[in-house]
Amino acid sequence: MKKVAVFCGSSLGFNDVYKNDAIKLGNHFAKNNIGLVYGGGKIGMMGILADTLLEQNGEVIGVIPGLLRHEEVAHAKITEMIVTKTMSKRKVKISKLVDGYIALPGGFGTLDEIFEALTLGQLGIESKPVGLLNTNGFFNYLIKQLDVMVTEGYLKQSNKEMLIVSDSVDELCALMINYKAPIMTKVINKVVR
């Protein structure tokens, strides 16, 4: 994996354990020459992650929609900032740049982005690894909801297993590097544009 998209909160949350894992992930990326592609923010978990890589001369690419690009949000010191017209164009641009996706704790935007990545895999449009860093059990209830979706017939078990989950940065990244997408009949046989 040369570049990985990380989706995470624009706030730090109430427990330092989340910030500490963002720092661990940033250090892992820097040590392993993995470029970060993220939302382009300087605040919250996004800012901590970007700053950690920048302190070690790591590559940090922000992709931000024009409506969010103002001084109090956009990071001014990253390697490259790409401005898109819309949130949907931001997702497409990120998709074209990365070899995988990771979600750290966050809110609606984080879930939106990680589920879009899973949907692209489910449809066979992409075959990239998608991971959750389950710090402090943050995603436990989300994982249980996926189990309910399987039990009730709305999600195939094989599709649920596309989501890689770990509470360890090193383990999550190792699992993602070794990820093999399930073989499936492509519902849509085209590349995201």
C-alpha cells in the first residue's frame, strides 16, 4: 500500500486514547513510507494524523471540497491540497489516489465515507482493503449492526467479511496488506470516474 485514505473525526472526542491511536497510525505510515490521503483538515483527529506524518516528512495529501476550504478548517502545511467542487467529487478523487481505506473514530462523515468504500468493493467496482481501527471498542455497536444485517438477510456474510477490523495499528495494516478481495460476479463492470 503506497497511499491510504483515512477517514476520521474533525474533533478529538473526549478520551485521549483516540488521539493516541491516530498518532500511532501516523507513525506507522511514516515508518513504512505510506502516504496519507485524507479530508484536508487541520483540526481534530484529521489534524493530529496529518501533523504526525508531517513531523516525520511523510506525504500528506488533503482532498477538500471548496465549501470547507476556509482558514479555520483547511490545513495549510500539507504536501498537497486538492480542492473539489462537491463532496461526491471529493470521494471519487480520493478513490483514484489510494490503495486502501481506514476509518478511525468520527461521526456521520466518517461512516459515510467508509461505507461508500465498502459499497464499491461489494459491487466489484474496487477491490481495495477497507479497515476499521477499533480503538477502545469504538465500532463495536456498528459491527453488531452488521451482524444483524447478515442475520436478517440484508448483507451477505462474505460482504461483511470484506471489512477488516482490529484494535491494533500494526495488525490492521498487516491484514490490509494481505487482503484478497472476494471473487464475485460484478454487478457493475466499470471503473469509478
